[in-house]
Amino acid sequence: MRIERDHLVFKALRALDEAVGAADERALEPSMHLRFVLAFLYAAGDAEKHWFDGLWTALISYPSTGKGSSAHYGRSQTITAALNAICRSVGMERDVALMEALRVGRG
């Protein structure tokens, strides 16, 4: 039994959304999990590579000035723009309905 592409894409977006949530207050440790999710979404979509590279860099770094600083705000903008581009590239618009669906079941 094969799993449908859209189902796998949704699961990958859900994993990415979870990683982004975890990165709100700290840098993520570079992991194969995150690398795989980004690589899968790159292969499944048609977004330019710089969106994935930028998201990777933003997620594994955190501004030394902390939350509320202009550097944190810029990081947040980078993450949001990359997520929007990646979602769009795999055929899903990152609207409120998708964001809520991705967060269902997240602890």
C-alpha cells in the first residue's frame, strides 16, 4: 500500500511547523530529522533552494540579543517568508486553516 504524495507532504509540513515552534525561543540543534524534512519538501515542490537554506540557517541560529530584539524580528520574518514559499511550492497556501491543521495534535 502506497502513501499518497499529499499525505506525505502534509506530514512533512507538520514536522516542519513543530520545529519552527520549538525554535521560537532558541536555536535548534542541527539534525537529520530537520534535514530530511527540508530535503523532502524541496524534492516535492518547486521552490528555489535559497528558501530552504535560509530557513535552515534561521532555525539553527538565535540572535544573542534575544526575543524582542530587531534581530529576533528579522529572524521571524525570514522563517515566515520561507514557510510561505515552501508551502506554496508544494501546492498548499499557508493560510489560517492550514496553520490550524498543522498544529492539531501538537503538544
